[in-house]
Amino acid sequence: MKVPDRRSTLVALLGIVSKAAAQRIDSSPHQPFDPNEDVKLPNGKSQRDEILKADYDKNLKDAAELVDLAQQLREEIEKNDAFVFSLTALKKTDDIEKLVKKIRGRMRHN
């Protein structure tokens, strides 16, 4: 009987290990991450629904603040001369723009 050399033993061993690894991967209970799959939180609620609800609440709060800033801007413009704008009015326009971008970003994300 002939004794196998090291190379053939190593090749046979690698074949057995790779076959076992392939079977282990195929029988793995873990599924790849699916972004469309809805994840449940520990309390049983849908994670997607909770995120949408939080974004909705933030949008309502920001929209109310937006209305308030727009009214303040209108008052600031009315009390100034036709050819002069105050730095406060310019600051309010920047704040309005930032709020609008935040709201738009949340709406696009959903």
C-alpha cells in the first residue's frame, strides 16, 4: 500500500474543508439584509412606521415654526423703509430657508 504524499493529503483536506464550509453557508439561518423588509422593534411596532411618525411630528413642529418665522419676517419688512432691510430680516430668511430644507429632506427621504 502506497502512503499519500503531503501535497495530495493537503488537497484532499482543503476539499473536505471547503465542502463543509459551503454546506454551512447554505444552511445558515441568517438572511441577507433586505432594505424593503420591515423590522419590528422590541415593543412589536414597525420600525418604519415609528420613523415615519417621528418625521411627521418633526415636520408639523417645523412647519409651525416656519409660519411663525414668516409672520415675523413680514412684520420686520413692513416696519422698515422700502429701500432698507434689517439684518434681522435677512437672518429670518436664512432661518426660513434652513427649516424648509430640513422639511424637504425628511419628505424626500420617506
